[in-house]
Amino acid sequence: MSDLISIIVNIHNNEETLKNCIVSLISQTYREIEIILIDDGSTDSSGKICDDLILTSSRMKVVHKMHSGIGNSRNSGLDIASGKYITFVNATDTLKSNMIEELYKIMQNYPVEIAICSVENKKNTNFDYKTITLGKEDALRQLLLEKSIKNTIYGKLFKRELFNSIRFSEDNSQIVTKLFELSSKVAFTNNCLYICNLNETFSRSSLINNSIRIMQLYPNLKIQCQYSILKNIQDEFYECFCNNKVIENQENMYKMFIQIVKDNEERISPFLSYIRKAHMYLLADNYMTYKRICPVLPELSIDN
């Protein structure tokens, strides 16, 4: 008998995308699933859509609650989840019909606690699918670089026991990192199985603090941590300069940026695209000039 997998969906005013999301879950080729819909105080028709669709499948549960945020919604799902494995889905997104089956196969074939697929917001053109396993430090290294493995809770299948000591909060920028730290190994397939239509975002200061924390715990990951810090500082300055926003803790962030460039520019450069390198050199050379010309430079988002 196959193992039960719990799919937890956080929902808040997602009436335009919710039906497609739920249909993609019901259509999974792996059938031993329970679909847990957490309606986080929606004021549109999302709640009614959940109530209507639950009549079509005995594998679905719906929880209607007062609005308390995405972290609390996911915790509510964990509280009632019965599966041996857990995955999370945003109501804006859809799954390929074989996502759960493929990630479950990885769990069965490799000694890992987390199975990860490629997450894309565009059609995948890669047909050379491969699966690799990574030890804890290598997994954290890839997470920091965010080239293949993204700092998102979705697009991943977790062993249920990983959440015995971890709960979501308002700031979930560190939760994937902490789940990786609890795991001895993870597996990643470059097969794009999760289609993301709206990226989940975190405050850059929390991402920077997380990279500093990892650097202190894992000295071998210093360069990857500094790359992550530099990248987030670049994004913060670029966005604020282009939109006339105030940069919080600006002086300390700039000092940190300059120190990283001074100490390890040669070792970090290989991880940067030519666009990010240009932004790095311009910001490091002259802060005020960079601020003035920022709006006419190539967008950093092109590199994300």
C-alpha cells in the first residue's frame, strides 16, 4: 500500500486562480493524497469555491479561519495533516500531473528527507532530467546560490517528522534553511514539476541575517553566504533607488557590501552574471553616481 501524502494549500482571496490550482491537485497521478485547503479569511469567493469543489472529492478537507497570515495557515494545515509526507502549494500556482508521483519515487529510491523539483514560472524546455543527492552542506550551498534550488517551501516533498520541531511564523525566510539543517540528505531533480505564478517574497534584511547565521554555523559556506548577502544588498539598493524608497540601515548595509567586495570579489564573481557584476562595480566605485544612473541600468530582475 502506498504512503499517504498531505498537500497543504494556503488560500487568501485567490478566486481567479484557485480552481486551476485545485484541479491540478485532484488530477495527480499519485492517488494516495489528502488535499487540505486552508481558507485564511478570504473576502472574495475563494471560500465558496472550496466548499463547492470539496463535494467532488473525498480526499479534500477545508478549513475556514479568520485571516492570520500565511504562516499560521500552514501551521493549521500541519495540525490536521495525516500524511507520512507533506508538501505545500500556493493557491496561485499549479502542479504538473506527475509532480507528487515523481517526488514520492525519489523519496523511495534515495535515502533523503526532502525531495525537490525545479520550480519555474515559464514553460520548461529541459528534457534531460536528472536527479542528484546532496549532503547537508552541499544542499545549503545550493540554497544560498539559488540557481537550481530556490528558497521556497513549495516544490518540495518533506518527511512529516521534520516538522515535529519546526513551525511557520510571520517571517518564514529561514524555514527552508532550518529544514535542510535537520536533514542528512536531500535530492533534487531538474524536472520542472511546479509552476509558480506568483513568487513568495521575504524581507531582504531577514535573508541577509539568515546568511550571516549560516556563515557562523558553517564556515565552509562563507563564500556562498557572502554571495547571498551581496545579492540581497544589490536588490535592496537597486529597488529603493529606482522607486525613491528609503533604505533601512543603509550605512551598515553599504559597509557590509564594500567589505565583501574588497575581501572576496574574485571568489564571488564567478557566481554573478555580467549584469550583476556591472552593478556591483558601479555601486562599489561611487555610491552617488550609482544612485543617479540606477533607473537606466539593465534590470537586476533579469538575472533572477
